Amino acid sequence: MFKRGYDARNKRNIQLIYTLDITLTDSDLTNDLLVQFESDNHVKATPDTSYKYVGAAPEHLTERPVVIGFGPCGLLAALTLAQMGFKPIIIERGNEVRQRTKDTFGFWRQRKLNTESNVQFGEGGAGTFSDGKLYSQVKDPNHYGRKVMTEFVKAGAPEEILFVSKPHIGTYKLVTMVEKMRAEIIALGGEVRFATRVDDLHITDSKVTGVTLNTGETLKTNHVVLAVGHSARDTFQMIYDKGVYVEAKPFSIGFRIEHKQSTIDQARFGDNAGNEILGAADYKLVHHCKNGRSVYSFCMCPGGTVVAAASEGRVVTNGMSQYSRNERNANSAIVVGIDPEQDYPNHPLLVSNYKDN
């Protein structure tokens, strides 16, 4: 089974859709079966989804690459570099995932915010305390996403993420998986430093030459992977002050809403609500306003919960679901697009607004 999804546009006649890989034997090639396949418009050659490494580390590696941040981006970048033999050094300002889990639950249950280890900062990144969604609307003709899925399954994720149309994992499974991926990086010669922050980036003749840590130590390197996520404001300010080009990108802002999951199931699936194959229903909403803005749903979490997700003195919310997605409510962000040219044209980091507020 290569992929499994469903078409629920007509909730009275929901269709399951399967894409299958079929291997033909020598006898199949000599009869009419191959001819039948070749004449079917739905039949295509199975794509090559194997990952192709772009190179390998030299035998005598003099300077190791530094990966800043150990969230989803940093984790996969470090793992791939390690598999290529580059023995990366990973710098993560938060704690390892077990301690970070304690820090995060301390915030949720006791209102004790650790500004360096929380929902945003720490091993696994914000995705560890989110729904663990593993799909996007970005086209992937080279099947790079398959590499991610394969590594996750190797680390203990359910094999179904390789073929279901909207795969997800959930926080409790992710914690163990992240630990196993870290162990592989270390086994391949990589190094992970937790509770350590990059405070300075050294640049000579427009080239990176090293980084200075909050411990005072300087690491010499000519390759840096910046994987700090969206909440490391101090790091963004540092690289901006160093003269690194920083470009404002469109983003969205809004709020979280909740509904009863049973209501969503009934609206999407009708009498088929509760079917084990369909699971908890999701939805997607879009509204195009007369003023040119768009309002839409984002990070919809079926059978999940709304959680506090601050990393500093601001109110931030997120949504998450466990693998079972069996909580009473569904939740979704409802957000509006923000255009940098229209809404904050003077500074890519919103520094003036940040200071004023």
C-alpha cells in the first residue's frame, strides 16, 4: 500500500482511495496483464522514493558543521549530516526532551515558565508538543518527505505514517522517537550540547568562521545550519546586527477555537461518523475578505486540546493531539494573513513595534 485516503465530499457515499504498488512476475509479463495495466490511465510507474545523499565527509575532517537548534529542522539536518559522516555539533538552548517535558508540564500545571526550556525551546522543538502532523501542501516531486517518514518509522513511529494521506504521531510517541534519533546522531560521531545558546556569529569576508556560545567558548566552523525556529527573537536580532540579510516574510496571526469532536465528525461523515477507518474528522476553512485579506483555519487538531505555548512574557497558544486523537474536543487556529509590505514595511524584525509595546 503506497497511499490511503478518502473522499468525503458526499458524506452519504464516502469513498476510500488506495494507491497500491504492484510487482509483476515473469509470467505476468508474458500475458495480457501488463497490457491491461499499460492501457489504464490510473497506472503509473512506481516512483523512486529512496533518498540520495549529495556527498560524503572527507576522510580527514578538519572543521565540523554546527547546527543551531534541535527542533524538527535541526534534528533532521543533523541526522543527515551525521549519516554523511560530518559528525555535526548541535547547539540547543533548551533541555533534552525528558527534562523539557517536565519543564513544559510545570508551566502548564504550576505556571512556572522556564524561558530557556518550554514548548518552543528544547530537544524536538515546538513540534514535540503539537499534533505531530507530517504533511503539508508543498509539492515534493523528489520525495524528500519520504526520507523524514522513513527515519521516523525507524525511530519507532507507526508504519502507517508511510501511507496514510494525513499522517500524524502525537507527543507521547514523539518523545521516545526524538531520543532514538539523537542516539543515532551520537553513535555516528555527532555531539549534542543542551542548555547552551549561540550568542555570537563570527563572519570574515562575508563567510562564517565560527560561533561563540553563552558559556564563552568559541567553536571554529565554516558551515552553520541555522534552525532556530520562529521564537528565538534574540538570535534573529543578533544575526541582523551582524549584517546578515534578514527578509520579512508573510505570516499569520489569530486565535484558537474549539468544537465538540462529535459535531465535526457528524458534519463531515454523517452516518459514517465514528468509523474506525475514518477516525476523527478534520476540516479546512478559507474566507477571502473584500479588503484583500484571507482568513483561514490552520493546524486543525482533531480530538485534541488547546495548550499554552509561551517562551517569554507573552500570551501564546497552540493546539495538540495525541496519537489516538480521542479527546472530547477538536481545535483549530483561525488566522489572518499579514503582509510585510503593507503591515510592517520599515523593519524585518518589527524592532520598533517590539520596543514600543
